[in-house]
Amino acid sequence: MSYLGTQLDLLLNQEKPLQQKLWTISDEILNLKGKDERQARDGDLVAAAREVIDFKWEKIKDEMRGTSPPLRSY
């Protein structure tokens, strides 16, 4: 579990709100003691990850279209 936490620390930019939210949830999960407690937070983790992925996907589509993306922070 600590290896996963380290990987997330390296991959996520905590200065970006959506990535910081994902990091916070993952950190909370990693600090929980029991498997059942961790699994109960799976939905929160998936929802936060989907927000990051959706933002990135929209950014890629904007770049492919050659359009300027709206000003938004992730």
C-alpha cells in the first residue's frame, strides 16, 4: 500500500484542484486501518479519478480540434 501511495505522490500535481482532491481521497484511504473501511471509499476514489480523466480527455479533444479550451483548472 505504501508503494501505491508513493506512486500517486509522484504522479499527481497537488497544485491542481482536481488532482489534489484525488490525492487527498487516496491518502485518506491509505491511512485507514481495515480492508472494509478502505473498500467503503472506493466510490469516492473512482469519482475523483473520473473527474481528472474527464478533464484530461476534454483537453485532448480541444487540442485535436485546434480549439482553445475554456479557462479551467484541474
